[in-house]
Amino acid sequence: MTAVAACRTEPRAEQLACYDRTAAALVAARDHREIRIVDRETVQRAKRSLFGFSLPHLNLFGTGKEDPRAESDTDVREITSTVTSARQAGYGLWAFSLAEGGDWQSISDRSAFEPRKGDSVTIKAGMLGHYIAKIGTGRAVDVKRIR
């Protein structure tokens, strides 16, 4: 892409040849599966499916900013979904699954937190890698993603 952008600075008579050359290289890289171009919606969908996992910073989706840990417009800081199943995990804890995928478990005993199938749940990223779930107008509880 940098080479394609550089073609704009070429003299007018050489621009077409430059674009042909760089476009051919891009198409060849795509055909050999060396690069993949995805739209913002695809990136957001992928980030939503990974929400809650502790992954090393791989910068797979880029941020467009100098600091690779800087927030981008595709970052996911919270999700809202529907509980598809819930069960007690013992010691007052709950495990539950979401409609868009992902299994979560409460990590603190809160008697007011009892997820049921069909409940709407919002999970927000907290500080230091913590996640907080809230069902309806109930109390928030710390949770972790288990699958």
C-alpha cells in the first residue's frame, strides 16, 4: 500500500506504469495469501468474538496509531448479548454462555447475580484485565471468560 501511495508522487507520465506495477504486486500477494484486506466491520466482529480473552499483543488488526496498544475506533470495550444457558458453578458462582459465542463465569459470589436463559447481559472491560457483567438493572459482578 505504501508503494501504491508513492505512485501519486510520480510524474503524470509515469503514474500509470507505477500503478500497474504496484497493483500487480498486491494482487499476486493476495493470490498467494500473503496479505488479506478486511473491512472495519470484519475487524470489529473478530474483536467482539475475542472479547474477554487474555491474548498477547499481536497487533493483528492494527490501530493506525504509533503506539500499538493505543485504542482504535475498532476496539471493543463492552458487549451486550443474550444469555443462552446458565448454570451454578459452585460456591455461589455462575457460568453462562452468550448468544454470539463465549462462555463466562462469575468470580465473586453475589446472590443478586443469577443469569437465566434469555436475559440480556452487558459485559464491560474494567481495569487491569477485569471484566464486569450486569444483567438488566441488577448488581454488577466480576466475571472472566472461560471459553
